[in-house]
Amino acid sequence: MKVAKFGGSSVSSAEQLKKVASIITSDPQRKCIVVSAPGKRHSEDTKVTDLLIQLGERSYNGDEYETVLSLVLDRFGEILTDLGLSKSLLNEVEDQLRSIVSGETVYTHRMDALKAMGEDTLAKVLSQYLTTLGYDSSYVHPKEAGIIVSNEPGRAQVLDESYKRLYELRKRDEILVIPGFFGYTKDDQLMAFPRGGSDITGSIVAAGVKASLYENFTDVDSVYCVNPTIVPNPKEIVELTYKEMRELSYAGFSVFHDEALIPAFKARIPVSIKNTNYPDRKGTMISAERSTTKGQPVVGIASDEGFLSLYVSKYLMNREKGFGRHLLQILEEEDISFEHAPSGIDDMSVIMRSDQLTPEKEAVIVKRIEDELSVDTVTIERNLAMIMIVGEGMDSTIGVSSKAARAFASASVNIEMINQGSSEVSMMFGIKADRLNDAVQSLYQAFFVEG
């Protein structure tokens, strides 16, 4: 059994859904299908999920929302018409949307319920369309499928008991279409997953049914070794390991959110990334091991902006027991998570996402560090970018760090921070955000052109 997930661009219109149906029905092993909400049809378009968020914000603020509601209904109405399906579903969708925004149907977290309507409606549309084509297909609600999640609005986590329930889906013979992005708590509350939620659902379903393959269909042929908006026409990655994909997706790769594939990875299910528009192309295969790591130790260069560094200095810090724990405890108590914490003998830096530290929190944290830790210096440097070089072959290859350093020097980019993970799968560099493109282009030249 294969599980196939189709992203927003793949289900953005009736034309795209016809391609999706053709892909599904071309392989009888594709039995479980997970779908996103309709994405953009063109660059100026708006995703259905974004429209639903606007609808929720307008209704919550007491503003006029009929215009946005009409845009959502028109979008699905157009898809139904172009697929030759009855528009009776639209009445059901409108009633449900109005019920949510009015509070008539009680949802503990109304925005999660609204956002979920995009995926939920699209799953019903696709199932109906497959049925009209003569295939036995059923829409399966996440609660019926057995996707049980934690009570964390907008960042729900799947509970282990879900996998046993999902395995029961193997007993069904028809094509099962499941909406992505959300599940239900034990007390029957709808909860949405974090960003990339439909990818998370696909990964959970694949792990639950013990799929032979999890196929993730999107609008690119494969994973590229570098961001194509920074380096035109970069090389494609044919094979990746789970560790490499996890590192790359964390550090800005847009194909997946860094948490999305964890359920599939834990179940050691191979993941194939394919293009909905060109499904016969090879794509990228992600598995526990790749056939070779020799020759080219680096498989990808990821990058992301929006970081800051909290720098703390104190003479003889290394002799003060519990200093690092106390510093991180202050961040925890102020509800701030961190990304990296490189340290020296007398100093320590904590790297975090900039949006974690508002000006108000910054003032509170700086004062607490000064008062509670009696530091010599505490400073905050914003506008940083992180670049990550990734590859499982790095640990057995001499000269990777020196090559990277030469590439930064060649681009006249100063390195603010270096951090190499203990797994030796990745090496991270912190630089000024305004030099990101120059640095990435120079690294690509060094590792994928000259190398």
C-alpha cells in the first residue's frame, strides 16, 4: 500500500485535480490519499487557507466578512463546475462556515476549525470526482481514520494510539481520501497541526498503515541542493537520508516543514517527492540510507533569515556550576525557545528566532540576566541569517570546513558564528542577513560547481 499526499498547488483547480485523479488511478497500490486545501492558481492568487484565516479574523473583529465568504465559496464552486460535479456540497460548506463564524457550532478553537475547512472540503470534492470516474472511493474524516492529537491549538502533536487505529484502514478496499492538517483530541475537539500540517498528516497515515512508500506530490521535480531563488537552475538531489532531509528542512528548505516527516522516518518508510505536473520524472527519494556518500560529501545548502544572537559574557563562567542551566531557565520561564547555544570559556551565545523576542520581552530578559547571573556583558544582535551545509559524507571527508571558509572569504562575508552538530551531518554558519545570497552563491560554486 502506498500513501500519496497532494499539496496546495496540486489541488488548486479542476485542471490540477484531473491530473491528481490520473496519478491516483494509474497505480492500484495508491489506496490512501491525503490532500491540502487549494493553493494558488497563479502568483497573484490567494490560497484558500489564507481566505479562511481572513474570514475568521473579520468575524472575530466584528467586521464585514460576506465578501471573503463569497470568495471561498466561489473557489470551490468553480472547481465543482469544472469537474462536472453537483454543487450541492456548496450548501453544506456554506452552512458549516456560517455556523463556525457565528459561534452556533461550538468549537473551542474556532480558527483551527475554520482553517480545516479547506482540506476537509477538498477531500470531499476529490472523493466525489473519483467516484464519477467509476472508481470506488470514500471520503474519510480524520476522526473516523483515527487521528488522535494533543490539545494544542495550531500545533497539535499526534498521539501514539493513532497508529493502531490507522492500521485498520488497510482492511478497506476502496480509495480513501483523507483531509490533511487536523485531527481530534480525546475529548472530541478539533485541533490543527503546525505549519506544513497536511504533510504531517500524510506522514502519520503512512506510518499508521505501514505503507511501502509515502509519495509527496508537489510542484517541483525534486529537492534542489540549494534555494533556486538564490542560485538559478541548481542541481537536483536524487537521494537523501532521513537525517539529511531533517537538517535541510529545519534550515529553510521549503519542500517540507522540519517536523513533517518525523512519523514516516520513525517507521522507516521511504518518502518520494514527485511533481504532480510531471509524475514520470524521477524525483527525490528519502530513506534511512543512501546508496553512496562518497565523492560528494555535501548534498545540500540550506539557508534562512530571521535570527538573533543573545550574547552573554562573564569572567570564569566555566567554573560557575549551573550558569548555562540558569540562563536557559530564564528563557524557558519567559516562554522562549532557542535554536543553538555555542559557548566558550567566558561567554555563551543563544541563537533564537527573532520573532521569539519582542522588544518588551527583550527588556525583561536582559534585566533578569543582569540581576540573576551578574554578568559582565549581555548584548543582542539581530538581523542574522543561518546557512547550513548538510551531508552524511562530511564526517569521513577532510577539508569540508576549510572549503566552506574559503567560500565565505571569496564572497567577502564575515562569519559571526560556527556550530557543528555532534552527528557531523551538518555544519551551521551565522552571518549578517544582508550577505545571505552572496554567501550561498559562493558556497554553491565551491561545493557543486568547482567540486
